[in-house]
Amino acid sequence: MPDVRVVNLTKKFGDIVALDNVNLTVHDKEYFSLLGPSGCGKTTLLKLIAGLIEPDSGEIYIGDKRVDNVPPEDREIGFVFQTFALFPHMTVWENVNYGPKVKNFDEKESETIVHEVLELVKLHERLGAYPNELSGGMMQRIAVARALAAGAKILLLDEPLGQLDAKVRNEIRYEMRKMAKDLNLTAIHVTHDQSEAMSISDRIAVMKKGKIVQVGTPQELYMNPASLFVANFIGESNFLEGSVAEANNGELVIELRGGAKVHAFGKGLARDERAVVVIRPEVLTVEKPSYRGKNVLRGVVEKISFEGTFIRYVIRLESEDFVIVIKPSLTERWFDIGDSITLSFESEKAHIFAYPEAGLMEEISV
Amino acid sequence: MNSRKINDALNALSSKKAPKYTTYLAAIVLFLALILLPPILGIFTKFDTMQQILNQPTLMNRALIAIANSFMIALLVSAFDVIAGVPMAWFITRGKSRWLNIIDTLADIPFIVPTAALGYSLLLFWNGPEGISALFGGSLISPGWLLITLLHFTFSFPIVVRVMVGALLDYKMEFERASRTLGASPFTAARTVTMPILRPSLIASYILAFARSLSETGATFIVAGLFENGPVFLQNIKNELAVSNPPLYEGVTVFTSLILIVVSLAIFAFIRIFGSRLRLPIRGFWPSFERKLSYKKAEASRNSITLIVFFLIVLIPSLFVALPAFEALFNPTLSEAFSGSGIWSDYWQSLVVSYALAGIVTVLSFVIGLPMALMIARKRFGKFTANMFDILVNVPLIVPSIALGVSLKFFWQNFAFIPEFLLLVFAHLAITYPYFVRSMTAAFERISLDMEEAARTLGAKPFGVFKTIMLPLTKYSILSGAIIVFTRSVSETGATLAVVTTLQTAPVVIVNWVKQFVPATPLDIGLGCGILIVLSLAVLLTLRFVTRGKARY
Ligand SMILES: Nc1ncnc2c1ncn2[C@@H]1O[C@H](COP(=O)(O)OP(=O)(O)OP(=O)(O)O)[C@@H](O)[C@H]1O
Ligand SMILES: [Mg+2]
């Protein structure tokens, strides 16, 4: 039942446009992430949904009900703050029991609920502890437990893992998803960490400068980025500049800087237009020097870094552009710095975009 | 060129241990020698005079009743202050009106108006034939305990508002937001989360208002009528006995002062120790009732009541004296005043004394207070020393100022060569110093140690850190601390009355006029108060102007 829907939502702080005409639907029981660089408006969007700040224009719906004028305490949401905001003057038990109390639940009933959620987050021993006696991981769980105990159907999480160290973070993120799924909750999870968003979300909205630039499943975003920004922000990409030499019904031949010609598929580009070819590092294959197929790029190994499972090569192409190539370390042959190398890729796996007016660097920078 | 050399020299000096610690030690020694020890020693040298009062049961009874009155009024008034001041602070910090800035400034007015002028103003408003009494045909409230209570409320209310506005601005909204998302209505969130977290500020504001009510002498004397509280009693006794029976006068004074001091220290200690342990008395939850209190209508009526209380009980009575002052502008009183004839020559002299005194006291508070504040905030001599001085520095704050003045007088009169003006400086220094150190300690504590350490790792010497980090970041607090010291000194009457015999400060002159110890017409008094108020307003507006927009850090 509780879909969350925002329509034409705009919010300004003075001259800063924090959210610019945003439209978004999050489905019932979905684990949804808002992903984007710092300052793009993620927290602002989340606070608007929670009712902690008021929009300048636009509409917000939870389920079928328009909630713009509903105060936060009546929106049936749970909000987990980046700093957790556990009440310092209350024990763990009192913090978690706060929601049931202010919502006037029956005493017996609320006791059962508090026990259940504390069981759920595996923090049943420290009932009498005050927040300043807990570790970051514990505080995070209590913050979630507190939101759950208040009966939230929608969990709003503002960088809930941001304060934790990398190892704990990786463990807890799967627990978060599992918990939301087990309890049939809708979750909106704000993060600027793309690997976090990719690994736990059903769908992701990528934001940039107050706008949502693409919404999709992690796979869709990775396989079909709708813009250079998304291609760069999600996963890793090589960007090669060139211009359209031939255009034939979406089948393009691009002449890259330095003269090499590659084939790719893309719509909306005409002859002589400037273009950018985007190729994921793992898409590039290493070929024999005698290779005579399509899409040949030749270069020299400039840098090697060994990353355990993978080896990462930086290749200087004949055009003086650099590309990154990633290969499994144990199943493929190794190269040395200075080795000549011939690369290729399948046309279907590359993406073509028109060269951005603002410049490539400006477009993809976060 | 030259200042640069001085700067280098200070930098070099500051990185050596000896000069650095000498500065701190000097500040401590001066504090002990000028502020803390003289009143204590003063009262102990006169300890034996107390026998005088033991065989005077009626006098003793009168003293005890007066003392009890003081504490009753102080406890009651500061409770009212908190009840009315918190909604006001809430309104100022959370409201959306464009007028809030002005209301914020207005709230400071009763605080900076010298209390003697305030007392006269209230007398006119509540009791005089032209004030609110006119509506009721006759005097609505005659001098006595009720008028004293109203008066104390008027000048201590702004203290609570100031402290709570600061606390609410510093408060991390996230806690309250979390409470709202968990289902609490705004009122419940404020009561169960915000107020408990701000408890230290609530306690501090209560103590400050309490101490202020206990100390105030000049204005209280004006509105007291036949009623006596501690300070009024001490002043009456001085008028009755100082000449006719000096030993009895000393005995009564020592007795009363000592009890006032001991009881207020005990109350202070009690609040300090138990205030922080006490979980707020009301821990229940009444969601549906409080929800009703939270929304538009209830909020609007709460704000209206707050504003009505503020305007009707605090602001308008404070400024009511403007009426006769205004009238005086259009008749001979004005030219008399400015020609300095008759009683006015004393007035102008007292004004010079008051402002010179306030200026000197402000500079001295700054010079010996700043190192002390730094020492306490940064625990330069260890945690224990810092905590100890943190408490000791506040002692003069809670001792009724007239008792402080009396004890000081007993001590310094052993040194006959000390001129009266210097005596006044010492008395005012003792009273104002704690305000300055308090506000500076708090300001230094707000600067995170990281910032200082970062500056050191970037190559700044200790003096450089102080100059480039600590001072710029605390500019606002220094300025507002200085203003508090200055206005407090201009207002101070109790300690002044206790230590002087010939010199007069402005509030003393006003008290003498109102009490008709000197023949002054209502227009004279009105104009005299009006001039004081205008000068204080000028100080306040200067502060507002200088610090505009600087309170951000
Ligand atoms: N209360 C505020 N007053 C003024 N500007 C604000 C306020 N809150 C946010 N902003 C501005 O709005 C923009 C979006 O802020 P927001 O906090 O939503 O970003 P974010 O995506 O959450 O960033 P981060 O990842 O750093 O938390 C920023 O430019 C920020 O400076
Ligand atoms: Mg944010």
C-alpha cells in the first residue's frame, strides 16, 4: 500500500536550488536508494518526504494520501539520521520505547514490540546503557530499532552507514536490506557510495545538482547509463572522444582522436557530430598483434596495479589517450610495463553519447 | 614595524614555560587578592560584633524575616522567569515573524536599564496616578512585596530569555526532528527531548535570575514601602543605626550578611549538585492532550500570552518613566538640568563617576578575567584546579551584592589610605568579574581543541594561536561580556551604598531623589531616569550594530 510518490517537487534555500522539479515513485516494499555526490539534494529530498522541511512547490503522496500538510509525526515514517540522534538523556530501552509511548500504545503491547525489535537488531543485553556508552555500530542498530518500534511502514535512512568503519559497514548493509524485506517495509536509503547502493537496492535514483538524472535497477544503470555522468558515477568507464564518420540507421563509425575508427550503435547522432565513446574496463579484450577485426586500439602498458582478484592496466593509446583494462589475475597472461598491446571490444557493449556542450570533464565531474 | 617586533617578542615569550605560567598565576593571585579573599576576611574580622544582636530579639526577628522574604521572593520570581522566559525564547528562535529581530532587541532593554531607573518606572506604572492605576481609579499596586515581585520579574526575565535563546540556537535540531518522526507532537517533543537536553541551561538561567533577584538593592529600595527584604533591611539599618549606635549597626550587618551569604551558597550548591541528578520531575506521556497543545490555535494563543506578558509586565512598565521625562523636555526642568543648577550638579557628577567606574571595571575584568577564563576552559593547571576555580569564580555572583559590599568595606577600612573611588572599583570588580569569566569560559570551551592543535601543527606559537584563533572566534563573546560588565556596573546600587560615604553614583542619586532624601520633583526624577535609559539604549544599540551578523560562530 504505501507507495511514496513526489510530483514536481522544488525546494530552494535562498538562491540555492536544492531540489529542482523532482518526480519520483518508490514502490511498496521496495528497497530504494538515492545516490549522488555530496550536495546534490539527497538529504533535502528525504527530509521533504519525512515532513521535516516544507517544499516550495510540488506534491508528496504516501499511498493515495497527499501528505504535504501532514506533520511528520503522522506520516508513519521512520527516519534514521546520519548522526543517529539517539536521545542522550535516555537509555537504550527508553529510546526504543519512545515511539510507542508518544503514540499512546498499550503498555503491554509496547513492551512486546520493544523486545521484538531489540531482538531483531541483536542488542538485547544493553537495555540500560546510555547512547554515549555504545559503539557506532550499536548506535546505528538502536536508531533503526527505534524507528521500527514506532511502527514505521516506510524507513527513511540518511546515510545510515556513513559513520561506521568500512568492515562494519559492509556487514550491516546486507542486514539492513534483509530486515526491511523480512518486515515488508518500504525503504529509501540515501548514500553517496555507489557500491553500497548497487549491492543492496532494488532500484536506484541517481541525482545530480538537485535533479534526478536516471532511475533504474543496479543492472540497468550499469548496463545502460543514460548519460555520461551516470556512466562515470556508477562503476568505472573509459571515455574516448571522436566524431561521427558514418551514420547509418543507428549504426555508427566513429573516428577517434588519433585516427582509429570504431563501430558502435547509437541514435540521434549525425555525421560530423562530436561524440564520446564509453567503454567499461572489463569490456576491453586483449588481442594478438596480428588481429585484423573491427574496433582495434593499439597502445603500450604504462602502469600496472595488482589488486588481488584482478590486475588493472593503464594503457597509453597511440592517440596519447589513456584507457583502463581489468583482467583476472590467475587465468590470463600478465603484461609488463612497456609491452605493446592490441585491444578490441564488441560494438554492442560500448555506449555513444553526443559530446557535452559544457565539456567532458565538466559533465562527468561529481 | 614596531608592532611586528612586539608581536614576535610575545610569540617567543609565549613558547617558554615561565612567562606563560606567570600570566596565569598572576590572574589567579589577583582574583584571590582583590575579589575572593577580601570579603571573606572582612566578615571574619568582625565576627565577634555579632554578639550585639543576640540580646536584641526584636531586631534579630526583623532581620530573619527580611532574610526569609529575600529568599521567598527570589525562589518564586526565578520560577516565574523560567515559566514565562522559555516560551519567549522559543518564540524568538523558532518563530517565523519578521519582527522577531526587534522583539529580540526589546527583550534586552529591562536588562540594560539601570535598575534604580527601572524601579522608579515601575512605581509610576503600577502605583502612580498616571499609570495603569488610572484605569482602576486609585493606585493599583502599592509599594510592598507584590510590587517587589513584579520588579524582580521585570529585570530578571531578560536574563532567562537571553540564556535560553543562546541554548536553543546551539541546540542540535536533529534530536527534536527524530522525536517528531517517531510520532511525538511538537509539544511532546519539546517537553520530553529538547528541555531535558537543555537542562544545564535551564538550571543556569534559574540560578542567574535567582542571584540577581537576591542581590538587587536600588530599585527594590524604591518600591519596597514598609516591606523589608535582606538588602532593604541592611540599608534601613544603616540609615537608622550607623551614626547613633555603630557597634550595634556592625553586629546586625555582619549577622544579616553572613546568613544571606551562607544560605545562598547552600542553595546554589544544592541546585548544582541535585539539579543535574534530578530527572525532570514529570516523566509521563500524555500524547493526545499534548497534541492539542501543539497545533495552530494553541500555539497562537501561547505566543499571544507570552507577548502580552512581555509587553504588559516587562517592557511597558520599564519604559513608563519616559512619560515624565518627555514632559520635562518642554518645561524649565530641562534647562535647569543642563545648566547643572541645584540638585542637578550632583547628578552630572554621579554620571561621570558611574561611567568612569564602569569603564575602568570593564577593562580590569578583561585584563584579569581573560587569562582566568583560558586557564579554566583549557585546564592549564589540571582538571581539579580548573573545576575548583570554575566554582570559586562564581561565588561573588550568588552573594547578595550589598552583603558583599559590607564585607569588602570591613576589610578595606583597615587600610585607611585607600581612596573611596578605589574601594568602589574593587566592589564593582568583584560583582562583575564572574559575568565576564563565565561568558568567556563558555566561549573558549566552544572552540574545539582540534582547531588550536591544527594551528600549532601549522607553526603558530601559543600567543599566535591565541591571537589568530581564540580571539577572532570569541570576539562576539568578549564584546557581549564587556557590555554585561559595563551595564551591570552602571546599575549596581547595593554594594555601592555599602562601601561609600561621600561619593555618589547615578543609581544612588536616583534612589535619594525618589526617597526624597533630596528634594526632587517628579519631573527631575523622570528626566534623570530618562537620561540614564537613553545612554543605556545607546550602549545596547551600539552592541547590536557592532555584532550584527557575527554571532554565527
Ligand atoms: N538548511 C539549509 N540552508 C541552506 N542551504 C541548505 C540547507 N540544507 C541544505 N542546503 C543546501 O542544499 C543543497 C543540497 O543539500 P543536501 O543536504 O540535500 O545535500 P546531500 O545530497 O544530502 O549532500 P551530502 O551527501 O553532503 O549529505 C546543498 O547545496 C546545501 O548547501
Ligand atoms: Mg546529506
